[in-house]
Amino acid sequence: MIEITEVPSPFCGIGTDDLTLQVEGLSVKVSENGCAINTPAFEQEITDTSARVGGKEVSLELAIAKAAELLRESNQPIIGGCATDVNGMRGVMAVADKAGAVVDNVNFPAARRNFLALQDTGWMTTTLAEIKNRCDYLLVVGVDLEGFAPRFFERYLWNKESMFLDDTGQRQIVYLGKAPSGNASTSPKGVSAKVLECADVDLPEVTAVLRALVKGRKIVADTVAGIATHELRAIAEQLKAAKYSVVTWAAGSLNFDHAELTVQMLTEMVKDINTMDTRCSGFPLGGKEGDQTANQVCGWISAFPARARFSSGFPEYDPFLYDSNVMLANGEADVLVWVQAFNTESVPPVTDLPTIVVARSGMRFAQEPDVFIPVGTPGIDHAGHAYRLDNVVAIRLKKCRDSGLPSTAEVLNAIEQAL
């Protein structure tokens, strides 16, 4: 058994880099600084070591040749999932360019809500380092933050040292919408977060009223979606009084029609606050299953986020037309490639089309794909890079064991060469 310290995680999105692992053969145990997200992801067992074609074990070379054959005969393939590291996503782009595929990240339906607001009116956002060193007031909108990232408060709010705050325990935390699932948001001094609950579908109205109060508009109603107006007015005044407030949300939790308008309401409120004698920043949550990595790499190579089509010989972006689920339902595709190196529960959609799956060992299917190639997980089976949720740091992932499994990049580059 060997012990590996200061291990970074590609799973939680916040750049946790202090895990300690006990590795014995293929077995991995998190002995220090694990959480409800990282521990099971690191400790998952390897169950598949051989590629399969038509459900039968074959050599890696034969599986790659079969995948290339299916893509060569395709008129409009789709590459979905796109949950991998930087080099794996480069491999995705190479195959997409050669095969004329549509590229669609598994978390793009949520990311689209952010992109639509960003592309329409722009936004002012911050980083994890700025939160750690400057934030004195955190407004969490529509998401259980500690459920999303269990160690967020420990790492970035209740840190003992800060460059610009004398006492981080004085930070104020307010939840608007969902209540926290635990007590991680309770300060070291024992002060609990303030919680104003409402249903998700009521958040558009609540955030609109909050922005109006920030701008000093008169609100006649005594309550909004069950929340007293004076409570919202107090939040508005606290945001304006703070030295460096942060408004955070998770687009994936805003699962209602036209949620991008609520994102825009929050980001415009942030701009309003910055016209006053204080600073405020937005902080969109994401970074799981390689979504930030997928969009970064796709952006470098094509100038567009990871919902783009390459069948015209050049990249075309449309956040609605190139929705892989819609294209599959409408019969617009003839081959599905599913890339998922992190999460075995994130299986490809069931389809009658020829399906190629390049995924983490242990994935189970309702319908066996035509080709299944198990790959190593970045940060466990091979080194790599993955972007954390604030998009400013590419985490350097370690190789922690010798599993013998190829990386996603190796498999996709071999398929691209075979094409």
C-alpha cells in the first residue's frame, strides 16, 4: 500500500487539492479530507478492463477499428457526454472535425442558461481566490451550496487566513430559495445562515423584487412568494452595505422555463450594486463532469462552447438546434458517441442508432452499445488537467494507480487516426 497526499479532485468542481489516498493495487481509499462527492468517486472499483463489440470482449485495436467503421459510414454523428479532461476533449474535437460530428456536453442544458445571459448583456463574476480573500457577504440563490460542493464553506468561507478580512467568521451567509442540507454554512462562531425559502418557480418573481429594492424602487406588496418584503429589503440593504458581496447560483438547479432570465436578473442586479459605493460579483456554479473543461477546449479550437456542429467543414454554434437529445428524438443523427470518463451513472440515452461508448470502467447499460471501450479516469488512472468552476485554473491531476486502462485521449486519437 502507498499513501499519496495533496491529491486534486476532478469531481467536486471547486478545485479541492488536499485529499490523501491509500492505494493498494487497484483499490483506492480516501483517508483524509474526503466528502460526499469525492470519496465515492475516487473509491469506485474497476470492473471492466476489456473493450466490447456487440457485447463480446475484443482487443482494444478491434474496438477502435469498429468505432472508426461506424463513424466512417455515418452522415451525421453526435458526440455526447464530453465529460473528460483537457486532452480527452482535444480528442473529442479531433474526431468531431474528422467525422463532421455535433459536439454536445452533458451539462450544456444548464450551461445554456448562463451563456444566454452572458451573451445578451454580459456579467461581472469573480473567482474562488477572490471569495476566499475578500467576500464578506454571500447570497446563495436557488441552490443547496453545501450539497453542490460539501467543502465549499470550509475551503473558501471559513478559512482562518484572508488577505483583506480580519475575521472570516464575521462573514454573512444568506440562502434565498433552497435551504441548506446541513450546517456547513454555520460560521465558526456558531452563527447560522439566514434562510428565506421559496419554490424554484417563484425565484423569477423574488429576484425581480430584490433587484427593484436594490435600485430603491417602491414595492407595495407585503409578501412575495411567501417571503416578507421587509426581509428582501433587508437583503438589498445588506448587499449595498457590504464591502465585497457575492451572489451565487447554479444554473443546473434553476430547472424552470426561461431560467436564463432569472440568471440575467441576478447578473444585472450585480451591475446595479457596483454603481454604488461598494463592490459585488456574481459566481455561477458548475465545473462538474468536465463541463467547464469541455467549453474551454471547444472555445479554444472552434471559438464556440461545446454545442457545435462540424459537418459543414467549419464549426457552427447553436445552443438549441444542436441539442443532442432533440436531434436523437427527431431522427437527425445516425451514430451516437458517448464520452464519459468521470461518472458511471451518466449513461448514454437509449437509442436504436449505432452507439459507441468511451467511458469509465463500471458503466452499466439498459441496452448494450455496439462498441464499449472502458477508459481510465483523469486524476486516478492517468495525469491530466481539468478546469475548476471559476474557469481561471486548470487543475493538474495526478496519476494515482496503474490500472492498465487507456485514457480517453488515447482512444479518441486512435479513432481519429483510423478515420
